[in-house]
Amino acid sequence: MQPNQYRDVRLEKLGKLKALGLDVWPRKAKRTHGLAELVATYGDAAAWPNEKLEGLGLTVSVMGRVLTIREMGKSVFAHLSENGEKLQAFFRKDDVAEPGWEVLNLLDMGDFVSVTGSLMRTRTGELSVRVKAVQFLSKALLPLPEKWHGLQDKEQRYRQRYLDLVSNPEVLKTFQARSRIVSAIRRFMEDEGYLEVETPMMQPIPGGATARPFITHHNALDMALYLRIAPELYLKRLIVGGFEKVFEINRNFRNEGLSVRHNPEFTMMEFYAAGQDLRDMMALTEGLISGLARDIMGAEIIPWGEQAISYAAPFRRLTLKDAIAEYGGIERRLLEDDAAIRTLAKAVHIEDADTKTAGVLLGDLFEHHAEKQLIQPTFITDYPIELSPLTKTLEGDDRFVDRFELFIGGMELANAYSELNDPVDQMGRFQAQMAEREAGNDEAMLLDLDFVNALEHGFPPTGGEGIGIDRLVMLLTNSASIRDVILFPLMRPMKPAESEEKEG
């Protein structure tokens, strides 16, 4: 049967429901308890045997989507679903008030109903509602995916997330976990004395990261605006203005490709603390992530594909050069010589090895040899200055900066700095970035004179960090793709032929 035929049959049933005098699109459901609440409270058969349940004398009204209907003579068993939980409704013809039995005959999988009755347990021990009354709530005019196989096609799952959530309970659980993780992050940051703030999503100058922005136009002001690539420069302005600790959890937008680890619209938390440095950021990060694993996911050791990751603090610390040497099998002394670095880069076919600086090539060598090997939580420190235009240099070596990136599961999760607070130095680094743009690097930073002006009014020593929320949820829920943890990921539009094929 084609979707249109299903729809015609269901519209006919909807007409019959109306003919019974029912309000088929009521404004409110009769509901005394959440379905999941009843399952959590009374689902344990040992703690709540049938005699004890019936002794409660409790009448409940619950609503849910009909997932299954099974007729046995003058009895009907149906499973209702809400919030990722299922509860059985048991109907006997003689028990159900009119026109309840006629309503049952017009139900389809996917419809929403409310049932009222007492709690009981069937012979198989399943918690159920012995139904006395039925309220019809909503007719599903199109069928749900086939119940035994669910929605399997990944592209369709992402495009029709509402069906994915209905069909695949583990997907709903992943997004419930995501919400709990984000809530716990907020509580943790507030307990650490941070204030949550909001900064502009549309900016006249995109800054705070090296990335290609999305561009839009403001008609009234007749000016170009950019969707933000990072909130960093605005959050630092707040430290200049007198805030001690600030954080923001919100969307960033980068006009880049899509992959299992990249979505052009993604969620990140950035935070800044006056008077702190990189070591303080490390300690806070360990406490945050270890606590999330333990308190939200229930364990400090969590599976990641075929491996297991331990989130117990402290995390490992390696300099960028040490990581290249260890995972690339390279003599450490060679990484102190610019010519040797260039030779090593050419040996693994890094692009433009003749023209890039030694510092940039060290970053390339790290990505080539080490990044995917960093499965257990590892702080990589001491980055070349070319890769970090907003960071304080290391004491005694101005070629490198006081920065870490946290890698887990072979991917970057967090990026932190001892923030640059010298406005003269900052101006020079902006100018170097502008020279790169003129040379053709459209991801290099633009000059933000107002930000430099803010620094010239005084910016205290500050620790700052960004943590990718989507990737953090991927790791904690063992999700292989970033699309599995973003409710509505960006998708390429379907071609007409593809659309017809899916519908057929």
C-alpha cells in the first residue's frame, strides 16, 4: 500500500471517529501521571506484585503514542509510548466506557490516546493500565516505519529526525543524555563562580578563530554581517569591563565541509577567568569532564567504538613536539631544527612544505602522526606561535605559546590559552594575520580595532577555553558521527529523483 492509500484509509477512520461525536483534536489530554513516571515508580515486578498494585486503589490517566495493538477475543492489548518508555494498556470490552470500544476499532499505530484506569500486572508480569475510559487525542495520517526494523536508512533518519526518535529508542536516549550533559555543565560552571552571558551571533568582524565565515547583509544599516565563528573577542571584552568569570554555551557557524566530526552549525562552550592561566583551565576541564562521565553517564570508563576511554583525572600531558616524536617514531632532537622539520614534512608529503614556516609544519606533522592516536584524554601543549595568534608566548621562548588542546577519541575536544593581554603584541599578530589573508588565506583573522582598543584599556592575565559540546556528547554517548548528536544536522537537499525513491 502506498503512503497516499494509507492516508486515505486513515482519513476515513478519522471521519468515523468524528461521527461518534468525539473531539478528535482536543485541546488538552486527560493526564494525571507521566507514563515514564509510572514505569519508574511501579515497573519493578518484585517490589510491586499485582496484589500490592491493586491494593493501592490508584486510578491513573496517561497519554501516549500507540505502538502496537493486539486483539485476543474480547480483550485488546496495546503499548503506549511517551518520553522513551512504554506502558501496556489492557482493554476488556465489558470494562471500557462507551464509545471506548468503538474508538479502539478505529485506532492505528502512531495515534495518540489517553487511557484512564487502575494499575495491574499481567500474568507475564508486565505493568499495565486496566482501562476504563479512552480519550482520543490525535490521528496519525501517515504510518510509522515498520515496527520490527525501524528507520534504518541513515540519510532518512537525519532528514526525518521525528521518525528516528519514534522508531529508535536508543536515539531518543542519546538526546536525553545530551540535555542532561548540557544542564550539568551549566551547574558545574555556576558552582565554579562563572556567570552565563550572551554575545552577538551576528558580528561586523568575525574573530576568535581561524575559519571561513558565513556572510549575510543587514538591509536597514546596509552593511555586511558575519555569523560568528567564535564568541571569544566579545567574552574578553567582558573581562576588560570587570567580569571575573564568564561562560557562554551557544552556536558557532563555520563555512566548512561536513564530516563525521564537523557540522557547519555547532555548539561550543567558551569561558574566561581573570587572573588565571592554562594550568587552571586544565584543572577545571578535568573536573568537569570526569564529573560528567561519573555523574551523568554513570562510569569513568566509557566505551568508544571497540575501545574504552578512562575519564579519571588527571589526564595525560604531552608537548606537541613530544607527541610527534612518540607517535611518529621520530628522534626528538630533529624537531628542534627547522631544516629537519621541513625534510620530515616532505617525507610524508605535506602540501607546500617548501613555503610553510617550521611552526606551521610542526602542526601538520602533529596532525599526520599523532592526532588520531590520542584515544585516552591527553592535553597537548606548547604550540608554535603561528598557530595561535591570540595566546601568550612561553616564558623564555617566544616562538611557542602557552596553549593546550585536549584530544580524546582521536579528535580535538577543547582548546585553551593563557590569553594574550599585551595590546601592542596583539596588534602585531593581527597585522600578520591580515598579511596572510592578502596572500590568499581566507581563513586568517580580520583586524578588529575595537578589540585592540578594549585591550588598551587594560586586560588582566586571563585563562580562556572552548569546549566542543557536540563532540563531548559524541564521546560520552559512544556516537560515531556528529550527526548522531545534533537533532537537525545540515543536509544536502534531496534531488527530485531521490525524493521520489524515498517516498516509493
